[in-house]
Amino acid sequence: MDNRNDFEAASASEVLSWAIDTFGESFAIATSFQREGMVIVDLASRISSSVRVFTLDTGRLPDETYQILETVRQRYGINVELVFPERAEVEQLVTIHGPNLFYRSVPGRERCCDVRKVRPLARKLETLKAWAAGLRRDQSDTRSAVPKVERKEGRVKIHPLADWTGAQVEEYIARHKVPVHPLYARGYTSIGCAPCTRAVEPGESERAGRWWWEEDAKKECGIHFAADGQVRRAQAQEDEMHKGFTLWFTGMSGAGKSTISRELELRLRERGAKVEVLDGDVVRTHLSKGLGFSKDDRDENIRRIGFVCDLLSRNGVIAIAAAISPYRAVRDEVRAQIPNFVEVFVECPVDVLAERDVKGLYKRALAGEIPHFTGISDPYEAPLSPEVTVNSSLESPAESVEKIWATLERLGLVSFDRSALTH
């Protein structure tokens, strides 16, 4: 078979035989153990006893998928290769967006699929020259033109069942007694991660059970297609949030700067913005390690944070600084250096701060036991004209974020739908 027409005229078994003979150990079948994948595994096992099979274990698979995996191992003698996402990437995803971000928006779902499926698949494919998947042309509009064989991103991708119908798949399974994923018996017609898949209702399309809460969305995760919609959304997000700027949170220790700034960071990241947070306590252990708490050292600490914020914001990143920064003059010095600078004063009465302070530092400072304590024995110079003032003793973090967001909109620094900021 030398050209595409040859492949299109070939049977599924012939295409698989060619792939196995041509690529050997560098060829593998990717499957989530749906009907099509099981047919391909069965066909390939009749050609070679050493065919490779792998599956993506996203960490959110239904237990029934592991049951069918074990069935494949026993029935065909295949040691299925499990491909996992990078732990650090999953931890970051869940920490920033929560475990179920996919329910909130299509970009959120695509981000989850990217971390748990697309990137792991890409790493696996780097070890292969060719791979097979179970796409059929009649499954959906996005799959209507898939070829039986295509060269994609430097390797060959094979769709042996591209021209099969659902009825042909069912007939093959029945004739050869191919194992079937247990969820099909419960009304599932397409199977993926447990929280993202459901049984279909009578009259619904074959893939209606995938991401069923999405309306007018192309039901693809990105492992087979780089969806045009996904590219357009990413480009649109970059266009919407093209300006870099600095949000400078100032306020006394314990006022809520870190809490509010982190809440705002999460909301910005949910909209695809590029954000970096420079928290005062973290900066002290890295960027400003070795500096003390004299006025000169405190000013130098603020200058260093300001320098980094300026670099970030000039390169299209939203820099969020959360530092006590007690002295007005050095804050104004930093403001003068950064074109888009937004000062957020996080106000809170000293008596409330003392009540919150589980370490008892405020009480000790008020008792004269701790010298040079900002706001007690050392000055804290509140901003005279901050762009935003929030009061953490009167407002929840979400209310403060909403107030800050309204200011950013007024200044033309963000143009997102504010409804995503409310709970």
C-alpha cells in the first residue's frame, strides 16, 4: 500500500497487518476499551501475539474500565501499558481550579483534558512511530473525514475502523465474542472519565453522554483533534487579557492580603489570564533572602518586588504583589516605574487583627514585647489615594474581589464577564 487510496480500499485487518509489519514494536493501539477499541485489539491479536496496547489512566476513570482492562489482559495475554498524567501538573490543576473545573466552562474542561489526557498521550507518542485509535466517520461531525491512515505530527496515525458503521462493530463483537465494557449494559454509548460520561437517552446521539452539560460544543477532548474552537478561545483569551499590569496589595500583617490576592488569582486564571503572585512571606525566603527589617532593608525588599512586577507586566503578565510595604514613599517610587499600577489597600482595625492572630504577636507587640512591629511600634503609612480600598473586617474575600474587579473593568484592564466572579 503506497498511497492513501490504497489504504482507503483496504480492510481493517489489512491496515493493521501493514502497521504491525511496518512498525513492529514502534506501533501500539490506544484504547479506552470502548467497542471500537476492543474490535481493533481483537483484530490485531489475530495478526500478532505481541501487539502493544496502551490506555490513558486519567485518575478519574470508572471502576468498570479497570475491570475490562483486566479482562483484556486475561483474554488476550496483553500487558496493557497504563499512561498517567504528571503528578505535579495534576496537583497544580486541582489546587488552582478545584477537582471539578470541567463543569464550570468549556475552557475549564479542555484544560482538564489537556493535563490528564492530551499531554500524557503526547509523551507516550514520542516513543512510537505509529498508533491506532478507534475513530469512526459516522460517530460525529468532527470525525466525518478521518482517513484510515494519516501522517500527523511526525508519526503515522491509523483509524482501521474509519469506514465502519456502528452496526458493523456490533456484528463483529457478537460473531467473535469480543469482551464488552460493562457500562454499555447500563446505557452508555461512549465512555471516558467517570464524572464526564453518562448513559444516553433514547434518540440522543452516540456521543451525547460525553460532557452532556455543554451546549453547542464539539464533544472532543483534544487527543484526536486540535479543535478550532479551542484555538479560537485561546486566541480570544489572549486578546481579551493582552495588557500586563500590577496589582499591589498593601496592608498590615494579617489583614487578608494573601487570601484576597489568591482568590483574585484563581478567578483570573479561570479566564485564561497569565498571572504571577509575589507574596511577601515567600519573597522573603527567595528574592529578598538576607534582608532584615530595618527601614532600608524593607524599602529594598519593596524595590525588588517592584522590579519583578515591572518585568512581568511589561511582558503581558498580571503581577500580583501582596506585601505589607509599610512606607508610602517607596510604594510611590514603585508606582512611578510601572505604567499599569493598581494599589489595593486592605484595611482592617488593629483590634480585629489581634483577635485573628493565633500566634499572639499583636498582643505581645501591644504589650511592648516585640520591637519594630509594623503598625504598633513601627509605622504603617496607609495609602492616600489607592485605586481600591477593601475592608476585610466588613467584607468577605469574594466581596473584596468583586470590588477590585469592578475597578479593573473601569480602568480598562479586564474585559471578562463578571458573572464568573460571583458565587
